[in-house]
Amino acid sequence: MGGNTPENFIIPSNDCPGSIQYIGKISKSDNKMAWLPFDINLIYPIFLDIDKVWVDYSNPNQPLVINKEEIDTTSTAYKSLKKDSFIKYNTTHFRMDYTKEFPYVFGHDGIPEWI
């Protein structure tokens, strides 16, 4: 998670305060994520007062935000942010583990067992 936005990855244009931030990448090279069709570069307008963002990754290096109009008109509690404000997060690596339980830990991912 975190780090620099990859050079070949294009964050969708937007007019929202705080911009759409690069969160990090989920790599299909992780054995537990090998089912992914491609690496997923995660983006999100984290400073907005918005519940859902719909992203079309048909082009993995140039995704499209489907509800762009909603994002561009959503407010933020961070009034000093401009539409080109950007924060780079420190890189943090982690790995996935298999489990059949849902313990109270940070995050869950993958394909549900019943599929």
C-alpha cells in the first residue's frame, strides 16, 4: 500500500477537492491473489464526504470513474484542499493468508469460499 503512482497508470481526471488519491496496488503476483486478471492500482477520493465510488478497470492502467459527476460535486470537511492536492503515502508491504473464519482483524479480500 502507498508509494508512488506507477508511471504508466493514469488517475482519472476530476474536479473534486483533494483529488482522487493513489492508495496502492494489489498484485496478482501474490499467490493468494493470483486469481486477479491484472494488478489493481487502487484509487479513491478519500477526503470527500462520499459513500461509494464506482471504478471501471476495463483498462487497468487508465480506469474510469463511473459516478464522476457525483464525485466532482461532493463536499469535503477539509476546506483548504484544492482539486490538485495530493498526498503520497509511505510504502507498506503486506501479504495475504488463507482462512475459513472471519476473525476480527484488518481487512478481508478474495473470492468467497462458496464460489
